[in-house]
Amino acid sequence: MIQDHIENRLQAATLTVLPSAEAKHIRVQVCSDPARGDYQSNAVMAIAKQLQMDSRQLATEIVSKLDVSDLCEPVEIAGPGFLNFRLQLTAVNAALNAALASETPFLIKTTDPRTVVIDFSSPNVAKPMHVGHIRSTILGDSLARIFRLLGHKVIADNHIGDWGTQFGMLLLGWKTQLDEVSMESDPISELERLYKLVNSDDALREDARAELVKLQQGGEENLSIWKQMIALSKQQFDQVYGRLGIEFDRTLGESFYNPFLVDVVRGLADNDIAEESDGAMAVFFPKDKQLADKPAIVRKRDGAANYMTTDLATLVYRMNEWSPDEIIYVTDGRQQLHFKQLFNIFRRWKPGACAQLEHVWFGSILGTDGKPFKARSGDSVRLVDLLNESEERAFKIVSEKNPDLEECERRNIARVVGLGALKYADLSNNRQSDYVFNWDKMLALQGNTAPYLQYAYTRIRSIDRKADCPDHSQANISLNTPEELALAKHLMNFGQVLKMITDDHRPNFLCNYLYELAAYFSRFYEACPVLKAEGEKESRLALCELTARVLRQGLDALGIEVTEVM
């Protein structure tokens, strides 16, 4: 990519002038004001400030050693040392023609691949997946796709909740109150009913604890029932993930880490990290202002472990087994304290572990009333019900727009549009913000929505079909209008947007980019005839082709499908 070439040459020129400079801090970014250029860098000013040098003079020295004449017009030094780069038209044309021959246009895989573990979704056994799981699931999947697209090794790990006190209640309910007919027709609903039934009756608590002890001690009957619960839940998980097009490399439950928990507590105690406090084992954080008054329990008074213990065991396992460079946890913002404590404890315990630990947290989904999104009954909306409703609403829209299509074809389009709308509505928002769930807005064919982008893709493909020109490999792109050039330059930034997401873990950057791409294409198509163009038809069709490829690649990175007809 041209931006990478400019950045590499700027780094080389800077190191020629200042051999001690750190190249990784010398970056070139898309110019925030197109009137000033296509790319810019403020790295020289930061270096000059650190070395107490005159920033403009330093910029002048560096530019004198910088040769980008084959790519850019003469480099402009603005203000105290901003470097502005404006691309030559010949370089843009060459970049577009090279992209035509690539399966992944405007994208160069990393030369420094990392191993990245992404922990997301994490539903609980014996409970229905609900709307609260959708943000973690969709966000985590998108991050996994983007890291893989750039050439990194990703291990998507679904850390399911398959252990804990709730299983005592479930086991008791299973043995005494099980409805065989309900279990056959809707096992997860029946398990949920059994849990609520036992949990609401204080008189059954002791019996439930006894069943839990039997499970923990390896009682054959209780282990058998527990395994059945897991199998039934896995069927539900697989159905939902299958519809969403989501796959995991590992699915390891909390129970998998039980054999390691004693060693965790012992290791923390032996290293003077955990200490006894009121009969429990706790970790204190006297050197951390944020955590100084918030100790973490790693073993309860009754000797039982908790989430912190299990998460520490999980971290050790992941480090030992996969040697990751980065571990990303995708959960809601209410767990920020937990992960601050977790990362602090682990770094104190394993100071030699060099993996980057990230908590990628997100806000809540709200109803139109501004309160957490719920069903009319007040219960959490089941995820399968949400998916069904999204597809049905999309089917109505598709049927009104394309009444002549066969029902099976309309159903497939509705599946793509409905699920895409649901995913995009989540991903297009800043993940740390709450957002209001609104069916009409997310399914609209106008605005920053998945249906709008999907329709833009089908529109471009229809142009290609009308032109009857499937092979663009021999085309020669030549840009002659401001609209063509603006579209081309935006296309060239695709790879950089993906790289930004691997740094900041915010897929809304990609959503914004794709929405802007569709707008650039619309302005190009209005100003520049394609099918009726004389002498420029082949070039403009090739530009349409590149736009369609980037749209499709970008939407795929978000986990969203496209269709040829919509």
C-alpha cells in the first residue's frame, strides 16, 4: 500500500538524520483535511520536542533525505513541522491497476504475524442464550475475522459457564421435578424452569447444596446428568452460532480448569500475592490507586474457588499451551473491575509473561424507553427469538420490494439482510456506548445500515451484469474526474482501517469507512456515466469492480453476507 511505502521511507529518512530515533513511533496517517493532502505525519514534532530541537528545522532536514518523488508531489512542511503528502495521479492509477490483480485489493498481510487469543460469547450451560450475549458474540467474531484477514493467527475461545452453584439446583430439579414432555420439546426452557423452581424455594437450598457436593465429588449419577445438560446446551449454542456464521477454535468450559485451581491459590500464596483474610484468601492492591480499596477473593471462606480463580487458571493454561502475543476478553463494561484485578494479579504472579492483555468492553443495548432492552414480559429477549424476528421483518421488506421472486429466494435474501442488519446495528456503534435497539432504523435501506451497504453491493453487481464484462483483469484504470479520484483514494485506505481496528479493537471504524465508501461511489456514479461512457467504460467498470470487492471484503470482516439480488 502506498501509505506503507511513504511511512517506511519517512522512517528511513528520519533514522538517517537521527539514528537513535524509534522507527515504530514514526507514523503516516490519512490526512484529516483532504485540502492539505492525502496523508500526513506529525512524528517529527514529537521527536523534536523530546530532543528539545527546532521542529521545523528538523522537518526540513528529514525531508531533504526523503525521496517519495515516484509517489507524491513535493512534500509540504506545514506550521511547526507537519508533513503533508499529496499523491501523484500516476501513483494512484498504478495502485488501482495492481489491486485489480489481487484477491484482497488494498490489503497487505502483516509481515509480523501475532498469535491472538480472543475470548468471547461465553454463554452459560442450561440457560437460553439471550440478547445480552449478542454484543460479545458479534464483536468478538468480527475482531477474529479482521485479525485473520491481516494474517495473524487467531484462537477463538468460547469459555462457557458449565460449573458452579446453579448446578446443585438444576440437579435437584432434574431428579424431582423433571417434565419429560417439556424436556423433549424444549430442553433449555425446561432446564430454566427447573432452576427457577428450586431457586425460589428456600426449603430446597440444602438439598441443592448436597447435590452440588455429589457432583463436585464425582458422583456417577450427577456427573451423567450434568453431561446431558452440557450436551443439550451445546445443541442450542451450535444452532445459534450456525445461523450467525460464527465458529470457535476452542470451546473449554469452566470445569476444564477445576484441576488447576488449587495450584493457583497455592502459587499466589507462595509468592506472597494472596493472603488469608477473614478465613478467605484474598489479594490486595496497595500500590494501585484504583484498586487499593478493592481486594480480590481467590478462595472463599468455605474453601470454594470463584471466577477470579478460574480466570487465573485459564490465563496460565493459555500462556502455556498457545504462547499468545495478545489475549483479548470481550465482555460488557460491568466487568471492568474484575479484569483490572485479574491482569494486575497475573502480572505480579507471572512477571515473565509478555502477552498483551486487553479487556475489550462494551455498553448495553437499550429499548426505546432508554432502559435495558427486554421482552414485553420483562424477561431477557432470547437470542433465537431475536434472530427469528429479524429475519421475518426483513422477509416482509424483501417481499414488498421483490414480489416476483420465489419464496425460497426471498427467504434467503431476508436471512442475509435480517442477520446483517442485526450485526451491523451493534458493530456500527462505538462499542463503549449504549445504543437504542430500533428495528426500523437497523432495517432501513437508507443511512448507515447493513441493508444500505448490501444494496450498494447488489447495485454495483447489477451494473456489471448489464455490461456483460465479467473479466476485469485486462482493464486499465485511468482516473479523469474529481469523483473518480476521490473514490479511488478512499478505496486505497481500506487496509489501513483494518490495521487501526487491530490496535483499537473498534469495528465501528470499518462500518464508518464502508458507509463513506458507498457515499463516494454514489457521487461517482451520479457524475460519471458507466454503461454509456465513451472511451472510459472499461476503466469505470473496473473501478466499480474494485468498489464491490472492498464492500464485500469489508462486510465479510464484520461477519455480514451479501447477495447478488436484493
